Amino acid sequence: MKLRVSAVQYHLHTISSFEQFSNQVEHYIKTAAEFESNFIIFPEFFTTQLLSISNNQEEPLTIQDLPNFTEQYLSLFKNLATQTKMHIIGGTHILRKGGQLYNVAHLFYPDGRVAEQSKLHLTPTEIKEWKITPGEKLEVFETDKGKIAMLTCYDIEFPEIVRIAKAKGADIIFSPSCTDDRHGFHRVRYTSHARAIENQIYVVTTGTVGSLPTIDFMRANFGQAAVITPNDIPFPPRGIQAEGEMNQDMIITADLDLNLLYQVRESGSVTTWRDRRIDLYPDWLPEKTHST
């Protein structure tokens, strides 16, 4: 099965209304629709741009205010997904549930359904400064183009959770991210390559670019989108199907062939997924039946 994916290097800048946010989002999605993409992914924390909208007292909004935009956010992306017939990974947005804040990736289906995946591993800033609560469950999502998972930024740095996603059938990991410097960016980028090699899967990642001068911890962004493959003969030697220009406002697009994944898992130069020594990894015994 073949599919086309687009990834948005979302440019953060100060805005004055939700309409400006909506127009920017629609621009990227219509561009991907013109490329006939099946999936488009936005970055982690890109809705923090809404916090640059001043309130009546001309004071900057805080992360606690972001859930107030949830209804508008969901309506915007549901409508665009149904209009364009694309699967939209709407980056992440902060939700309030039971009095707690969660950093949640959203999958908007072409038929209007919405699926959620809370971020499972939180950075010190998310915990200490923003008081965000980690999610407790990994989901793998069925689509008409195969099974996918959404693992946000820091999540991709933990090999165990990606192993579980692959064991549950995910062939593509969509990883929205947000990093403020080269160190953070390269942690996410290098581990995305490692996860693609270890599990013989595709990883599609992207990040925020630009800046929000009035929003704490969003004043600097360092990002680049990439479509990452295993490193084997059917794929590009560097394992990069496509990548953007660093820190530029842009969108990238690439074609993925799931059959190539199945081929290399069966008879590639290396067969890393099949060659796991699960006899040595006791935690993996429950997953040992998932071998293809």
C-alpha cells in the first residue's frame, strides 16, 4: 500500500484573533490537499500561538487559558478534515480533564471522527512550569491507509514505547515535536532515526519554527520536518525520504510504500524486528506473537 504524507514546519508569530490562526492552518492544509496528500501533520504545541492573543486587560494569556480554545480548535480541524478528505494529525493541544492539563495529539479522520493520544513522557518544563499530567495509555489507530501511532516529541526518545506501538501493528509513527534549541532538536531527530531502524517503520516528524515573544518557554523554536525510513537498500541511504529547510516556514511532502517495510522485515540486509532476542527480554514475552 502506498500513501502520501505532508509535514508542516509551522511558523509561530504573534496574532490578534483566532481567525488569523485559522487562516494560517487552512493555508497549510489546502497546500497539502493540492499535493493530494493522505496525511498531514502539525507540530507539538503549535496552538500556543493562540496565547499571543491578548485578553481585555492586555495581559498575556497563559497555558491555563489554552483549553478555552478547544471547541474552536476541534471544529476547525474536523471541518478541514472532512472537506479535504485527509487524515490530519492536528499537532498537540492542551486539554483540561478532571481539573488536570494534558498535552494531547489529535487525529482528525476524513469522516469527522477524532482520536486522541496524550503525551506519555513529559519534560521537566511541562511538569514543573506548566503542571501538565502525563497520559497513561498508548493507542494504535486504524486508518484506511494502515495502522499508525502518535508519539509526541519526548516520547520518541524512549525505545520501549515505540516497540510496543510496532508490536500492536503500527507501521508509521507520527511524531509532532517542539524544541527550542539544537540540542533538543537533535535528540528528537537522532532517536527518530534509531526507532525507524530498530522497528523497520516510518517516522514522520515536524517541529515549530519562529517565536512567540510574549509566551513563556515559547520564545525560541528550532525545527525541521522529516520523513524518516529504515536504512536498507529499498530506501534512501541516509534514511531520509524528505526533509525541510531548517527553521523555515514550509511544508514537505513524500510518498511512503508500506510494502517496502514488509519486504525488508522479511528479507532485508538486516531484519532487526524479527531478530529481537525476546527470550532475553522478559518484558516482551506478552508481545512475542506479534512478529511481522
